[in-house]
Amino acid sequence: MEAVIRGVLPMLDDDQLNHLISELTRIGVKTDDDLQYLTSDDLKDLLSPIDCRKLIHFFKIRGNENILATQPSNRPNSSTFPVQCHGSSQVTNPSPISTPVPVQSAAWVSDFQIPWGKMTPNLRTCLAQGKRPEPSDRRHMVRVIVDSIREVCLNPTKRQCSEVAQSIIHKYPNSFSDKTEEGELIGCGYYSLLCQLKTRVEHLNRNNTMARLRKPKRTGDEVDDSQPSTSKSAKLDSYGCVNWNPTELPERETFDSLEIKRQEILSLFSQEGPRAGERSKVQELMKMTFIAQRHSINASPPPSISDLQARWPFLFTKRFLCAHFKELTGIDPDIRFKDSLCTKGERILCFFKNLQSRWGKEVRAVLKDIDREGRDVDPGLAAVLLMMAHFKEKEESLFFLADVTTTPSDAETRLSLPSTPRLIMLGDSVLHSKKWMLSIEGKVLFPETDLPDFSSAFAVLFGCYYVLNIEYQVEAATTLEFIQRFIVRINPDNSKCSSKFQVSKRSGKMVQRKNSGLNPHVSSFIKEFLDFSWQNY
């Protein structure tokens, strides 16, 4: 009883609360269910008129909930009932910092109106001019909207917040959409606004257990989804692709004729090695057999990298991996990385240097190393290392440092190469490396002779995840998603890392990983970086 009353009237001091409970016990209240039978006359000498009304209103809502819960399931619902935030039979109780929510339909979100008149003058001016508002004005807008939502629903679900965010983006796309500098949508386009709305809701409900929504417990009969189904795997592998599983054969070709062409490709490779890739004949054959390459890669169970290399050896050269990536996604990775990694890398470096006081020790340490190297630093590599430090991901999750004299055979026999993709950085330090090799499944697949510069090396590294259906390793997933969305500009709604667990960056222990369509750390950084760019360039 004490917890219930404290939840509705949190400002009540201990003496008042004890006196109230004592009087309620005196008049015969024995259980929480008895509270619904109280009247204003019972409380008028114990509480102020407003507190009295709040408590009575809450007790009536609570009583209605109990009545509804005991009604037969085939009985029609009443036209109005206490506000529900997700369509189940659960009723949302009032927040300790708000007045009780009025009784109304659960479909509040379809009638919800954004109170634009309550926004700051600066924000309204930006909206009228189609400009992006200042971060402070945007935060004020989020607070106003959530306060307005909580007048009808104390704890809106993520789906309902999503509908509100979508309506805002639809009305003012230029001011609030998640976009790259090139104007392309990032994910669904409203994810950062959705996160702000839901975070604000959770902040206001942090001490209000009665307003929280609970997911129903799963029964033992329900299907275990710990292992991804074939359809889930296909969705993950095809992530961001435009031609992941082609079905249309080239004109006048069959799978048998394509197999003959594959055998011809193998013969040319065995005779001349990777150099044969410069011949127009090989280039034509590789382009013609793209559909057969995809069928080999997409086979179930998935083939090993060694098996794929045996079937399609030219695919493991920079020229043909990049050509395959372009056919798969519509983007030339070599050109995209050369154009974006250097120019955007310099601006990312400038962003971190201009705001040094804001960053943690990991970022400051990388900045110090960059300053020590001087102008000899590759801006693209510097940007990647800064992003990894910012996201608290270790360099070794993408890069493997080795002596400059290391050969591919040395790397495979002497180094403990991981199974996931790594760039082997040849030099005294990752930042100072000038030669690169790429390994997957503990084998060097791309020697230094095939990777002339860092942008080419990173383009091939990134391309492998898409071409070979490889998930981002969880320890580098945030940085890779940032590269994908901001540098390569592939922006689907879902994620290319499905791992349910990860090592905590704070405790070092294995913890459950939160999966979302768009990594919130990536979304937040891109928004912050673009705000900085718009204000300073």
C-alpha cells in the first residue's frame, strides 16, 4: 500500500504518508484492492484537494484494470478504457512526476499533434527556411514533444515513438532527416530522432516502476531463435546489396555453359597465375560468370574461404573483388575509398583536434601519435584509428602489426592470424605502416603487391565483408558500420552484425549485445560531426 501511494504522490513526506496509512487502516482498508472503494470524503481531512483527486482517480483506474482482467476473453471491449501504450491488456499507471493520464483510446498516436507553437523561435525559423536547427533547440523540441505525449501515454513504445518521429521527418525532412553530406538517407532517416524521443521517455520514467512496460515471458514451447534461420541469414548477407542473388542468366547462357567458362578461368589461372587477370578474355569471363560466383558464395551450408578460392581464384585479386563488389552493390569501392577516405578523413581529424578537451584518453593518445608522425600520416588511416578509439574498439580488431620484412608464408606460419578479416600492417607501428596484406581464416589472400596504398587495402578489406558474405566481427562492428554508412554510403535499415553477445568495453566480461537497425553510436557521431561541419565550413 505504501509503495502504491508513494508512486502517485512522491512529494508526500514520511509523516504524512504514515498518518495516511494509519487512517486508511483504521477505516478498514486491508489490501491494495480495497483502495478502489475510497471516496473523497474518506481523504478530505488527510490530503489537499488536488492530491485527494489524484489518488482517487488512480484507485479507480486500478480498479477498472482488475475488473477488465477478470472478464471473459470473448466479451466485447468497452469503447474507452485506461490508456494502453502497446495494444495489450496491460494498463499504464501514472508517473510519480505527472498527473494521472486521462482515460482514452489506445490509438492516441494516430491523433497526436506536435505542439509546434511551443518550440523556440530559433527552431521555428529554421523549419520555415528548411535549415537544420541548433542541437540545443532540437533537444528542447524533444522535451516538449515527450511532455505532450505523456499527457496521453506515460510510456509510449518504440513503435509509437517511431510513428511520431516519422511524422516529424515527413513534415520537415531537410531539418531533421538523418543524411550524409551528399544528401543520402542514413538507414530509415529518422533513427537519431527516435533515439532522442525514447531516451527522454525512459529518463522521465526511470524511477516510476508503475509506468514501465514488461515483455511477456517466453514459454518453453516457443521457437528458439538463438540460431538464425536461412531467411534471417539471407537478409543479413544481402544487407545493402542490389544484386545479391541474381536469377537472370546472361543471354544464350545456361549453368552448364557457365561451368565450362569457370573451368576455362581455372585453366588460365593455373597457367599464368594472377597476371592473367590483365587479359581482356579473363575480364569478360569473370563478368559473364557473376551469377555463378554468387551461387557459389550463397550456397547452403556456406563454403569455406579456401573452397571459394579454389573455385574462383581471380575473385581473390583486387581487380576482380572490386569488380564483383560494384556489381553486387552498385558502388566501385576503389573509387569510393580514394575519393572519400582521404577528404573525409582530413575533416574527421580536424573535428577531433578542434574538440580535444571532450575526448577520452584513447582518442587523445591517438591524436598524440598522429602529431608525433607529422605530415607523413595517411589521413584515411588516422581517421580510422581515431574512430576506433572513439568507439572504444581495439586496433587489433581490424589491424595486425607485423615486421616490414614479413612475407605471406611467414605470416601464415609464424603469426597467430584470426579467422576474421585483418589488414596485416607491415612496419614499426600501425600508423607508420607503408605496406599491407589481407588475411581471412588465418590465410593471406591478398599480398602487399596487390595493395598499393592504404585506401586500396581498406577498400579490399571492406569489400570482403560484402562479396564473401562475412559478418562484421563484433569487436570492430561499430567502426565498420561507420565506414559503411559515412564513407561507402551504404545505408540500409538493418545491421551486418547479428552477434547476441560481446565483451564489455568497461568490465571485460561477456555481456548481452543490444542489436538495433542502426548503431546508435554511429548515428550519434554522424549527427554530431555534421552539426560541427555545418557550423564551421
